[in-house]
Amino acid sequence: MVSRRYLFLTVFVAGMSTLAIEFTASRLLQTVYGTSNIVWANVIGLVLLALTAGYFIGGRLADRRPREPVFYGLVAAAGFCAVFFLLLTGTILRGASTALADMNIGAMAGSLLLVVFALAVPVTLLGCLSPFAIRLAVRDVSEAGRISGRIYAISTLGSLLGTYLPVLLVIPLAGSRAAAVLFGSLLLAVGLIGLWRSTGSRRAHSAVLLWPILLLPAVLLWYQGNIKSYEGQLYETESAYNYIQVIRRDDCNYLLLNEGQAYHSYYCDDGRVPSVSVWSIMLAAPYFNQHPAAPQSMAVIGLAAGTIPKQFTRVFGPLPIDGIELDPTILEVGRQYFALNEPNIHVLVGDGRYAFAGQTGPYDIVTIDAYKVPYIPWHLTTREFFAEVSHKLSETGVLAMNVGSVPGDRRLVDAVGTTLLSVFPTVHAIDVPGSLNTIMVATKQPTTAGNLQANLFGLSEDTDPLLRDALNTAAANMASFEATGPIITDDRAPTEYISDSIVIRYLLKAGPSSLGTLDR
């Protein structure tokens, strides 16, 4: 007779492993394809499709061969394939990251197809387990509802654990490959013990021992090495939020996150600033005021490794700066590789909007660069959030925000600009040369673009060259936006929808190579 207790334990571990595999696979994919809604939707869709196939296959197999050894063989196979194929996925994606850096589209597409297959195999096997477990556990039709409900409840409890364990503990502390080995091996062990218990022959017991032996070479071969291997790579790690890289080119360190198609901070030896960038152009924001004054206080939402506050400190001196960053691991990397050690920078760890709500201000300038190409968190683009920023700005305060734009499609710039205008009297747009970025500047007082030009001419001879270059670049790259876009609110925020459609249209028109790399 089937041991229901062990069967329920198996169902619990299988439910936990299903979600753990999904999160581990998504983390592996993020290192190459990013964290956009499109990537998440595809991962979730693929998992649901594979589970659907598994439910059909498992149900038919359970009716044809309702035997414990068959069920536990499926459990062991699912665990074996989870370890084998997830480690294989990591190896495939390592090659895909190189292809992405070189913009080899054929290699990227081939890698993606292999990843789809590698993820589908273990998830389909996991889908077979629930209907099979119900078939084994039900001894009388009168208890079918109670037993099936219990199995689904136990499986869902396992899924709950499989949601939190890999994301909050295993991946940040040990890495995605360790998560694959841990959860897959646990499922394999449960299946093998079930096989041992349900079979009596020595030959079957010997076969059970072969499973981990066959898996060992794959673990030894594919577990080692970097997740990615870029030229000049100094460091890599995985946090609860990101895959993090530090790349060195010439005398500068660059912070790359996830797919690595944009750098989020940089630091050159001795604090050298080699060129005007997204962050240095933000220095021009206070100079839209008619009578500009050096800011005396500042908040940075999206601190990363500290490029924005370091440049403001260089130009304006050690003004007090509240820097907000979601990922504490990025801050550790900033201190180690980006000299994030200025005593005037007060670091706050937390979500940008939540952490900013706890500050009192007033600030002379607030910058927002919580930007994962090409997405801005929607809750940082709403009228309600901008009203809160305005409330904490001084009477002559300014807001500078990084927004994505592409040639011929400025819908996100238009929407954010329209929303800002519902709170601030004046909003300006600056296209950053050589990038897909637009800096939006909103001022607490009514201002004109002519103010910037006049203040540029009025700079003293001893002005820091970085500030002069920032004003020159901003004045030469003023852009327009249509103040007819939708006003984004906490209740209705199409920010991610607009970003998704911009990405799809741009890639279809210009191709992936148009996104550029660290070198372009």
C-alpha cells in the first residue's frame, strides 16, 4: 500500500522545486536578456506551458501504470534533469553573453532555443507529478476530493517556500548554480529514496545508486567558472536583485547589471571624468533657474555605485547628499571598486519611493536614475510621486530624471513630461549625445531654456571644467516633447506598457545591434 506520508512529502518538495527552478532559470536568463517584463512574461509563459503538458502526460501515465516505482522514477528524473539542464543552461548562456557582447544574433537565437528546451524538460516532468500523486493516494472515490485538495494544498505550501528560499537566501548567498544543484538534488534524493522503498530487487537498488554517479560529472564540469567572462572583468556576484559585474577599461571601472548592455556607474583613477555623461549633464539642472545658486542639499534616487553624488561633490563641494539604493550589494561593490567613501554621502538602503518618503528635505536638487535599460519603475513616474518630490524641494529646487528614448519614438518622454507638467510649472528635456537617454529637468519656479544659456555665459573663469562642459552639452542638446501624453498616476500607470512597445518596435526596426555595448 502506498505510504501517503512519504507521498505528501514528495509532493511538498516537488512544489518547492518547481518555483525554485523557475526563479533560478529566470536569474540565469537575466544575466543575458535582462529583467524586463518581456523576459519575465516569457519565463512564466514557458513554465505554464511545460506544466500544462506535464499535467496531461502525468494523468495519462498514472492511469496506465499506477505504480509507485513509476511515480518515484519520474520524481528522480525531474530532480536529475533540474540539476543537469539548469547547469547546462548556465553554460549555454555564458556563450550567449559573449555573443551578445559581439552582437552575434545567430548565436544568441540558437542559445535561446537551447535554453527553452533545457527549461521545458524538468518543468514538464514536474507537471507530471501532481496528477500521478492523486492517482496513487486516492483509495476510494468518496475521498477523491479531500485527497486531491490536500495534495494541491501541500504542493502550494512547498511552492511558497520555493518562492522565498532561492530569492532571499540561496541565490544571494551561494549563487544561481548552487540553487540549481541544491533544489534539484533534494528532489532527486526524495525520488531515489522513494524508488528504494518501493522496489525490492537488488538490481533496482543498484540502478538507484547510478543516478547521482551519472550526474556528478556534469556538476563538476559546469559548476565551476564565472557566470560571464568579459574582457577586463574584475568582479562578479549575484545579489537578491541583480547579477553584478565590474569591468575595467583603460583606467576606469564600470558597473554592469544583469544583461550588461549599459553601465550604471563608472569611476576612473584619481577621480578623472573622461567625458560628459548622463550623470554629469544633471549638473546643469540648477542652472535653468534665472538666478542659480550652488545646491546646498541633495537627494539621489538610484545611487548605484555613486557616480552622481561624486560628481556633484567635485563641482559643488561636500554638500549633504541622501543617496538611496535598493541593492546593498551594489553599495558594497561601490565602496570596493568605485571609491564610494565620501563622508557627505548619507547612504539609505531601500526602494526609492519608500525610502524617499521617510526623508524630510528640503532639497535643492533631487535626481532620479533608477533605470534598468530600458525600464523605469512605474511608481517613480506618477503624478503622486512627483508631487511628493515637489513638496520636499526648496523654493528654487529642481528635479532631474533619466528617461529612455529612441529615435522616432519619444512616447515615454512625452508621458513623463506631461506628468511632470501636471505638478511643476516648467519642464525641460535634454537628449544625451550618443545614447538612448533623455534628461528631464522640472523646476519649482517658472524657468526658460534661455536661462541656461545666459548662466553658461555668466560662468566665472575658475568654474570646474566638468560643470562648464555639462552646461555646454545641455544647451546644445535641448529637445522638445509633446505635452499631450497620458498623465501617469498611481491608479493608471502605462509606463511599462509604453516601454515594452518602444523596445519591440525599435528592435524590429533597427535590430539588436542598435542597443550598443560598453564599447559603443
